[in-house]
Amino acid sequence: MPSPRTLDKLPVAIIGAGPVGLAAAAQLLERGIDVVVFEAGETAGSAVAAWGHTRLFSPWEYLVDEAAGRLLDKTEWHAPAAKKLPFGRELVEDYLLPLAATPELAPRIRYQSTVTDVSRQGMDRTRSAGRSSTPFLLRIRTGDATTEQLARAVIDTSGTYSSPNGLTASGLAPAGIDGIREHLSSALPDVLGVDRDRFAGRHTLVVGAGHSAANTLLKLATLAKEESATTISWAIRGRSPVRAYGSENDELEARGQLGSSVHELVRQGRVTLIDQFEIDDLEPAADQRVAVVGRRQGEKTRVEVDRVVNATGFRPNLEMLREIRLSLDEIVEAPRALAPLIDPNMHSCGTVYPHGVIELAHPEPNFYIAGMKSYGRAPTFLLVTGYEQVRSIADELAGNHGAARRVQLVLPETGVCGPSSSAGGCGPDAEAPASSCGSAVEAEPSASCCAPEVEAEASASCCAPEAEVEVEAEPSASSCCS
């Protein structure tokens, strides 16, 4: 078997050239560890570009990784105004593309390179002897060619944007999806831009209770002012879209305004809220429409519309990891130690407890899932969370084990959970009391708090070919960007 010294000569393979993937590369290079980055798209941040028409609710001060910033400072790059809220396309053009073009990163990124499989050289997942000293083997598809790459470690930051949750309450796609596909839209359509003609003068049903649903509702409401025949319905599984409505005490002002604006649309009757709607299927209807059929409080319900926007969130694509030994939670498909902090069945706050290499580790040595994909099916994930994840992983791979475990995470409080909350505990409907999760604190691996639905910002792949977006997702009915 190869010696550890032989492994040290191999690079760390990073899957996805989105914000978190590039941050991982910058952190590792700063510690003298070589990297190779595989990106399925044509450029860095290609998944972010897919929703580039959407404005993030996090300002620039939360969007630039520290190690990445130090690489950019060596160039003629000028940091954007800290308090400005960029559109997705600005995140790509003003940060990700310049970062990917730095002399340190540019020769290490392989574009239009899709990682189809990850394993160990000469070993499937059943073989144990010498496993930790055996290189990883990645199989990469580039056009019609397939190549292989050996690596000392692997960080999967490929996101979840390309793997949306199913539209029905069962988590499955509609049974007859091929017959109604023309009526469907993925999360965050460009309602006021290239997709305008699909929605103008139509009746649209937005399905999902998170930030991407809220964003789409606001865009549709703007379109309805210009095209009076445009009507809007909003379907959620729960009794109340409390997360989408947010709080006036949100420390991210734009996130709070997003929720309050949607709440006002519902109050004014400009958006028809259909709550407690369990969708069972979609089927063709008369006049080239689509029927959404299901149940409300046990009663059969049928809604006929022209368009349906699937803003039900995302799930990780795990197929390429079949030969890797993973430890994933059975519910949210996040790393087992991280899942209790983010499971929406247990937590309803909007902050997250600091976590790093301890919570992200798997039985496969030196393999990590980071960024939005690390949250599995759990809701909202902020880029700053991913940046601290890969900082911790980089220290671990560099042998700085103490630093890897000194995890600090400062997140803006959502204000959704506070002293006024009447519910206690961490049950499915509980709103946890205000906590110190938004402060800089050291993570205790065994500690837990009423952690949140954390937000997602899309990367080149979450909202992805790694995409991390300001995203929110319910286990099967939710949403993505702000």
C-alpha cells in the first residue's frame, strides 16, 4: 500500500468551484497543500449564474471568505462595499470569477468536468485493510472523455441545486410528469426577465414555504401590476408560513423585509394562500392547464392553474459516493453528528451552532461533505457557515488539529425565535428561545442548541453544480434564494 509520504504528494480534490469550493481551495493553498478543483460548469459559480437575477439578502461582508480575500488582495481586485446586497450575477462577476482567475487558483481548476464516481484506488467500500493510506480515486467525465484522478483527500462541495425535492407531499415527482412538464418551473425562475412570457397573464401556483418561494411571489406580484390578468396562488403544507414571513427583528434587514413584504401580499389578497395542502399528483386539465390534486385537512382538493413553480427545496445527490463510507442521518441526509443541530423536525430557530471537522467527519478518513450539500435536506444555509466549515477542514488536513476544533461562527440572528415565543423546547412546532448561536463561540462537539434553519446561498454547483444560495428548504416542501 502507498505510504503516507506518497499520499502527501497528491492534491486534495475539491468537487465544485462555487463559493465554498473555491474557499476550500484558498484555505488549503494557504497551508501549503496542493489542490485540484473539478467544476461541472463552464465557469466558476455556474450554478449561481443560473439564479443571477436574484438579489441575495446577505451583504458583501458575509460573502467573501477570508483566505479567498487574501488571494484577491494580491491582485488589482477591489472589495465591494461591505453593506451592499449583490445580485447572484454580481457575486459571480465581482468575486468568484476574479478569485478563480488568480494565479494560485487558475491552473488548478478543471471546468466542464463532472465527477461521476469517488472511491479508493483498487478498493470498493467493503475493503478495510490499509484503507486510510490508499489514495482516493475520482472518475471525471469531460465531454465524451473519461479520466481519473488520484487524491490524498476529497472535499465534496457540489451543492444540491441540481437535485430539487419532489413536488408531491410523498417526496416523489408527479406520476405523469412527462405529460405536464411544460407547466412546471424550477425554483427561482426569472419572472421579470427571460421567463416573463411564461407567467404574464397566467395563473401560477408557487409551492414551498421558504425564501425562494417568497422571492418568486414578490416577482410575480410585480408582474401582476404590469399584466393585470396575472394571478398568484401559494401552496404550503404547514398551517402557517412563519419562516417565510420572518421577523422585523432580523439582523439581516433584507431577509426581514422579504418576509414582511410577502406577508403583506397575502393580507392584501394579491396572493392566495392555500395552507395545509398535501399535494398528491399533477395531471393535465382542460384549456391547456394543469390540475394540482391533493388533500386539505383530509378533504380532497383540486386546483387548476397554468404554471407551477417547484420551490420545495433540494436534496443531496449521493450516487457518485456509493463506494465511500458515509455516516448520514436517516432523516435529513446530513452528516450524522451535524443533523441534530439542523433537523427542521427538531428546530425552528434561524441560527446554527458552530460546527466544523468533528461534525462533518465520516467513517471514510479524509473525506468531507461541506457547503450546502452538508445540510442534506435541511433548510437554509449561509455561505459564511460553509466558509468556517472548510477552514476547519483545511486545518485538520494540515495537521493543525487544535485549530480545526476551535470553531467560531458569527451569524446574524433571524429574530424568528426570541423571548416572546410562546413555544418552548425543540419540537417540530417549537420556537426555541433566543440563544448565543449568533455569537462567536467555540463549538463543543457534544453540545446542542435550538439551531436553525440556516440559510443557503448558492454556489457553483447549491443552489448547484455546487450551489449555495440564500436558500431555504423544507424536507419536501420549501424553497431557495432570497
